[in-house]
Amino acid sequence: MLTPEVQKFIRDHENDDPATLMLRAKQYADIPLKEVVEQIQSRKKAKTKLPTWHRTTNLIYPPPLSLEQSSSALTAEYKASLFSGGKFVDLTGGMGIDFSFLSKSFKNGFYVERQTNLVKIARHNMKCLGLTSAEFHTTEAEDFLNKTSEKFDLIFLDPARRGNHDQKVFRIEDCEPNVLSLLPLMKAKGRSILMKTSPLLDIKGAIKDLGGATEVHVVAINNEVKELLFIIDDKASENPIIKAIDLANTEVGFEFNYEEEQSVHLAHGSIDSYLYEPNVSILKAGAFKSIAARLGLTKLHVNSHLYTSKTLVANFPGRSFKAIAEISLSKKELRKAIPNMKTNITVRNYPMTVEQMRKKTGLKDGGDFYIFATTDQSGKKLVLCEKA
């Protein structure tokens, strides 16, 4: 893969269709075409996901699926912004994407990975990226921690989230390496621990399993949660700071803790002039009552997670809408309110799905109107809105 001929072929054919290339395999007998096509596909993904990698020549990329599931430049840079210091170690080095970004915040980086082929690739890639101070260790995370005499400003790990039969797993105890058994060693060797996990992980359960955390960051991009970050140091408790952010939307930034959330007593109400839908990072974080109390909003229903107000709340961390009218699924009424029958539909605590509503009414996706199918304090509602 590293010969000049192969690397030139990858660059020259970056915009070619992979399937068409494979059909021409006989024309490229000297090229390992299957592996090269994977590299071309991954480079295409890296162009937007990892632009600094894409601009660097001679890198070896992970398979397209692995790259899809890896950190993007945005999330990796965010993690790197949280810490700095002398030494850090990545106990689950993998393809080295997070390692390459974190390295910029530390004087020395230690890369640990048990798979020999990944270590070889990472060593090559880090050299291409100009990270010359990195140390590489082919070993298990536990063995490395047991044998090293180093003390680290940061220990980072991203446990593998697949079981023995390649099924996804979402509980900490089912990931590799076993974070719970490693915790005492990590606390002894590191000032801070940063653990990246699946966005599907139960946050409260994880905090309990870990024996506490200092902060939990729910990281979204374009209203899609990408990863959860658990920070553990000597300030860890079972009531950590929870931070919800969207890296593509600077207006989204909300901090709270679960004691605050538990102590809020909300009165629920009916839809007023404005309707609010929080960013998914806030919903995943569980700030269902805190967001309403902090911004002076009324929650529609205990299970709806939509909010309302008489006057517009500026800079709401999510989407804000002007409520136009309550409507029904009558086609006659819908055609009168929405002449082109195009609208965006959101369902929150309502007995029908978006697909069922479209099938029943003939409504098409798109347009400038929004229908929220939900339940407020007075019952089930369909509310026609436009963006505020």
C-alpha cells in the first residue's frame, strides 16, 4: 500500500466510482485493487470528516465502516481542547485518530494498542502527520499500566463496543478493555481519565458503575449525538456536571447536574404562542426539567419534552417555532392550511408515527411549515408551526 505507484493510483482515482474500478480489475493487475478501493472510499469520507488527514499524503486509512464510526476532526479537536500538559496515554490507540489530535495538546504521547498491524499503521501515519515524539507500545492496556513507571496528565480510552459475535454492546462492563477493572490502575497512574463511549450508553448507570465522574459531556453535531465523554479525576462524585453541546451550533451549550434536575418542580401546561424543541444533546443528557426552569418555559407534558412560552425566548438551545394553529388530520383542513401539502412532521409523545401520518393524509416532506404531533396538559394535539 505504501509504494509510490499505489499511492499515486489512490490519489489519481479518488473521484472514480469504486464499483466501476473493480470491474476494470484486469487493467490494473499490479495493483491490490480491493484494498486500494477501500482506501479510495475512506479518503472520500476523510475529505469532510478529517480534512487534515485528507491533505496529508501517504496515509493509510481504516476501512470505510471503521472511519464512519471513528471520531471526526470536530469531535477529536473538542477532546483535545479539554486537556493539556506533559504526558498522555491513549490505551486504545486503534487507527490513532483521537491520538493524533490529543498529541497536539501534550509534549509526549504514548500510543497503546494490542493489534500489531494497527500499531504498524499508526506509527507510519503519525510520522506522516509530523508527530515525531510519540511512543508506540504493542500490548494490552492493563499490561502497559502495570509495567510502566510513567505518571500521566491524562489517560484516554475508547473501549471497543462489540461483543464476541460482533454484536454492539452499550454497557461499560461489556466493553473491551474492562474499564471497571482498570479503574484503580488508571487512577494510580493518571491525574485525569477521559473515556469516550457510545452515545447509546445510559449516563446515570455509567456514573454509578464508575463510582462517580467529574464531568460528562454529551457531544452532538448537527443535532445528532456522536459520543459521550466521561471525565474522572480526584473531584469525581455521583453528581457530576453534565454538559450538553452541539459542535455545529454555538448557541447550544447547557450545563446542569442531576440533583438540580431532581429538585425542579414544574407545572405542565397547554401550547402557547411559541413552541421549543431542545437539541438532542440536551435530551440525551436528561435536562428535561432544568431547561424549562432555567429559561422560564412551560413543559407541555411529563413525557413530551417540548416546551412553550407566551413571548419568544431568544437563543434557545434547539429549535424555536411560532405556533400558528391547532389542526386535525382532515385532508380538507390540511389543504386549506398547507396548499402545497408539504410540511415537516415531528412526533413527540403521540400515538401515530410520522409514516402513518403521511400515509393517512398524503402530506409530503419539506416546505416551510412544521407539524408537531404531541400531547400537552389538555390532551393530544397537532400544532401547525413556522420557524420563529
